[in-house]
Amino acid sequence: MLTVIAAVVAFGSWSLWPVYDSSCVVYSGVYIPMNTPKAETDAAVQRAYDRALAAGACGTKRARFHNWTH
């Protein structure tokens, strides 16, 4: 029973996690070395997303399950 509850909680958390809209693919045009720290890579991706959002090319993040009906 505990395993089932844990699975339901994990799936619920995963489905509610905010993600980018599936129609929004951001290419920054920057080459990032493989040994770049994750925080730096994430910051570069976030900057590219922010520029695309400001330009109207992307929507805001929303819960993952919202993309299931499109």
C-alpha cells in the first residue's frame, strides 16, 4: 500500500511540475563546453528563454499536464 501511495505522490508531483510550452523551443546559438557547470548552463538557457518570452515567441511555464491535451 505504501508503494502505491508513493507512486501516486511521485506521479502527481511530476505532472504538476512547471515546464515550458511544448511549442517553444529555444536555441541560444551558443556553444557550451561539456565541462561547464550546470548552474552556468541553466542560466544561459534561462536567459535565452527570457529573450524569447519578451519577444512573444514563447508562453510562460505551466504545469506539465496542460500539454497533454494539445
